[in-house]
Amino acid sequence: MKITFYGHASLGIEISDINILVDPFISANEKASHIDINTLKADYILLTHAHQDHILDAEAIAKRAGAKIVSNYEIVTHYGNLGIEGHPMNHGGNWNFDFGRVKYVNAIHTSSFPDGSYGGQPGGFIIEGEHKTIYIAGDTALTMDMKLIPMQTKLDLAILPIGDNFTMGVDDAIIAADMIECDKVLGYHFDTFGYIEIDHEAAKKKFYDANKDLMLLGIGDSIDL
Ligand code: NI
Ligand code: MN
């Protein structure tokens, strides 16, 4: 499993030869100006919720690449009305895709579309493929629901928001890592806007002091699990 950070909360995940994009918000992110959405491969686009900073490029990429949208029922219906194929899920549900298994899990946040229309309830994803399992938390507060995850799942990596203000900050993300029993964390949802700028070295030191590893990837950089 290869994971690429495309800035903000945008990720590419490659499992076998299948390409998954998560929450593509790239074309309006000045920090990601070196990423061209027209060259990104996508068989699936996973959307955690309907906020603009998670769905901005989903329609364009899905139409160009013929990608299938995987998200909550309301978001999949929205894209279905635009002629885009999708797979609807809801909280607690699992599905076996050709690349692996996905569970849509709880997140504490909101999920309106940019025009204010209802975007269902926000979520996160647990993705299992090529014998690795990752948790993509989406935009969320720290929540006791996270304790449910290790009851069923041994995570190899957790991708957690750390930018604070709209989501968990670093201190809560460290508690989340304890709850989900995963000490290997990739941070996301930071630095894109003034509200969520963080001190990278201070964040890494806090994780280190809690015996955890916080990775912060440059935009366009990848890790292999
Ligand atoms: Ni959001
Ligand atoms: Mn967001």
C-alpha cells in the first residue's frame, strides 16, 4: 500500500494496481500548485464529508477518470445526480471492494455542501488492503467512538487531523492515537489556512514525548506500508 499526500486532507492510496483518491482539494490549494489534478489517477474517490475543502476536485476528477465515488448515501446521491457513479455507505458499514475492505466510521464534525445543502453525516474510513490496515479519520474531534476501532482492527497507520480549530489538534490527536492503539500517525489537515497553521517541530516532539511517531509529508510525497 502506497500513500501519497496531496496537501490539506487529500490523499492518494495505491493498492495493487488500483488508485484511490481521498478528499481531493488540490486545485485551489496554493501550497499544492505543483500537483496537476488532470494527471492524477483515480479508480475510486473516497469522500469523508461534503465540505468544500474535501470535495472541490471530486467532480472534475471523477468525470475525467471515470472514478466511482465512495461516501455516505447523501454525498453519493449528490454525485449520482451529476451522472457520476458511486457506492453509498453509512456509519458502521463495511464493503469489500476489488482493492480491499472499507468501513465507514464515525466522525464528530458537520457535512454541508458548499451551497448549504445537506451532505449527510461526516465520517472516516478504515481501509484494509494488501495485508495493511489504515484509518483515515476525516475531519473529526476526539471521540470515544475511536475506542471501538482496536476492538476489531489492528492498525498499521492512522491518518489524523492535527490542525486544530476545525478538528482535533495535536494534543487530542495523541489521545486519539492511544484510543485507536496505533502509534504511527500521519498528520493532515494543517497549514492550509491561517486557522490551522501549526509548529511542525513542536508537534513532532509532543508525539515523540508520548512514545509515538508523527510523520508530516511534503505535498506530493509518499510512504510505502
Ligand atoms: Ni470539514
Ligand atoms: Mn476540512
